[in-house]
Amino acid sequence: MKEVSDQQVAEHLKRLNPWWQRAEMDQATLALRPRAYLDPVRQLLLESNLRRAVVLLGPRRVGKTILIRHLIADLLGRDVLPQHIAYVEMDHPLLHGQSLETLIRQIEDAASGGDGVRYLFFDEIQSHKDWEKHLKPLVDHRPDLRILVSGSAAAALKRQSSESGAGRFTDFLLPPLTFSEYLHLRPEPPAIHEEKPGVYLLEDIARLNAQFAEYVSYGGYPELALSPVVRNNPERFVKSDIVDKVLLRDLPQLYGIKDIQELNSLFTLLAFNTAEEVSFEQLSQRSGVGKQTIQKYIEYLEAAFLIKRVFRVDQDGKRYQRERNFKVYLTNSAMYTGLFGEKSPDEPEFGLLVETALFAQRFHEDARLNYARWGTDDCEVDLVESSQSLKPVSALEIKWSDKYADKPEALKGLMKFMRGNRLPLVWVTTRSLVRQQSIDGHEIRQWPAAALAFHYGVRAVQGRLAGFEAQIKETVA
């Protein structure tokens, strides 16, 4: 029986890494604008004081492989020796059974560039059995290597990295496109610009809302956002290429799920109720699935970055000890379009998708986000952010309407929460108006939902950069 030879592997590696021969990235990659998260990932990779491998996580089809190719192009532009940069697709049949150590030796033999730091990118790493156990000693004993691994089975990568990579791996979650990234990647000029940090120039609210409506329906995935062909059939792209691969393959393989139809039914129910409050009791009655099984399935869906759960707090911002109600958000509002069809900005469901889109700008941060609901009169606040000491520090009421622009005091839940927790500033979104009012010494700032989504997206990238810098200082200290 024939075996794969080292020569065959070497030829395959050369095909994967054409810059070894011509010292440049292909024009197709260079023609694509990079995501804003390129900078923080690059800093993680280049920082010599951070002796860790980077594990690039994220939902399917959010652009992880393209980000890697942009990283390689950036390294080539920094005059890194082309032979010291290697990209490997770990799921290729020729590489089946190859250990990371053997692959690195073969890379060094195939691209002999002498001594120096090598940058290695292992894509689809989840197809390599026990990858995390093989990666740890490389981090410990090969200071000349800078390694980034990525893959499409996000739940598996997250679990394996967390269990085995403490102190040696740095997880980086690449979220779906933020609204600010979406505007940057689209060919038409955006209707809003950042003039200086935290200060924005809104040129045309009608045009911005049109761009935001497109983002809500199609914007989270780069291919869906940029390709008219894909956009013409979002159901096939989302259902077949993303949701089904997670529900039918990734999660069953990882967690041993036998009743796939049961899992699919629950996810569809949760997706249809994005931004709504649900309970285990309701979900069990509607789906016919036991509460304990639902709890496990929700944890699996969260690990795959399909949904995110948000818990309820009371009027003081404290979690209920026996709370059975919670909100569930899709991590990408475009997923709703792919599953149930597009909603117009004037349909009632669109307001919930606006709330989902605003949440999606922030779910990947370390912020403690909850929602508040209390009392017999159902006082509610859509999003509450708490400090490390679990004290509320900000509150946001999300409206896709200008109804409350000149009478924010009518938002009784927000007003009570603001006063009770002595919040100096709270936020309300509108559809098109900007207002800034003061009530009893508290500032109520109202922005169009599209403008606030843009602000959150810009700030999310800046926060990841700041978090990286703090991590470096802590590591060096």
C-alpha cells in the first residue's frame, strides 16, 4: 500500500505558499479591504514578549481565512522573508496523520530561509487530532515560531483551547462584521464618519438608515454583504453553508448529539424569537424537549457563536437567584434573513432585528450585559452594563421609532432605573432624531440606532487594541 511521500507534501506546501517563489500575495486578496480587526490580531502575532499561540475563533464564514491572508500580505509588506511565512490547510488529504512537529520540519525543509522568526498559520486546525497537545510544547520550546491556528468548528476550538492552552494560547474572537466595518467594506461612501475619537459627522440620516437596514438584513457575513450573487439567495448561504454545518456536523461530532432534528428545532425557535424574553418552561412546551436538554443545547449553541444568552436583573441591577427567564440574541441579525426572509424597516419585527444588530456590536466584548425587568407593571430596560462589582454603570433603551425623542420621561422603566441607580448618563435609540436632555441632573442621550451601532463598532475594535496592550503590560510585568 502506498504512503504519502515527503516530496508530495513538499510540493503541496509550495502550492499553498506561492510567495515562497514570487515574494508577493495574490491580487485577489489584495483587492479585498481588510477587516478592522486585522490590527489587534497582527499585534498579538508580532508581539515578541507574548509567548503564546493565537487561536482565531469565530462563527463560520466571518472571514477568518481572508484575515489570515491579509496578515500574510502585511508580513510580506514588512519585508519578512517570504520563506519564513507558511500557511497550511490542515484538512487536506495529503496532510492526514501528519503531526505539527513533522509539518514544521517539512516547511523548514521546503522553504529553507535560514535562521530567524517564522510565522506559521494552521487553518482548519480542528481536523488535526489533539492539536492543542501538540501545540503547547511548540510554544514552550520554539521561541523562534509565531503561530496562529484557526478553524471553522468554533465550538471545538474554543473548548480545546480553554481546556489545554492556559497560559500558552490567546483566544481571539473574530465577530461578524460590525456596522462600521460593513460601511468601510462596501463600495458606496458611508453616510457617517468619525472626525475624532467619539465625535461623528452624520451627513444624511435617510441614507444612513438605508445602509443600516441593509446591514441588519445582510451585513454580518462578508460574502453576503459584498456579493450580489450570494445576496440573491441568502437562505442557501446561511442555512446550507453556516447553520446546517454547525447543527448537523460540528456540534453532533463534538458533543455526541444524537437527535439532530431536536437541536435544529430548538435553534429555529430561538432564532425566530431573537431579542425576546423566553423561559425554559416556554421552550420546553413549544419544542417538546426537556428543560435539562434545552439547557445543554443552548450552551452548545453559544459555544458555536450562533446565539448569546442575556440574563435578567432587577431594579438594582442584581441577578435573580432563581431566574428562569432570559433573552436570547442571534449573534448576527443577517442570520434571521437567511432563515426566515428579509423584513422591511417598517415591519414590526424589524425593531427586534435592530436590537439584535446593536447587541451584535458588543457581544464579543468582555462587557457584562444584562437586561432589567421588575415589578408588576413590567418595568424594563433593554440592555444594562455592569461593572466588575456588578453595579450598573450604563443603560440603553432600544427603539426603532422617534416616538420618545421629545418625551423620554415616558420611558418609565428607564427613568426608574436611572434614578434608582444614580446613573449620570443613559442612552435611548431613535430612528432618525438626535436629542440630549437633562432630567433631575441625569443626562438622557438619544441617537439614531444606526449612529449608535456605528459608534459601538468603532469602539469595539479600539477596545480590543486597548485590551491587548494591557495584556502585554501584564505579561511583561
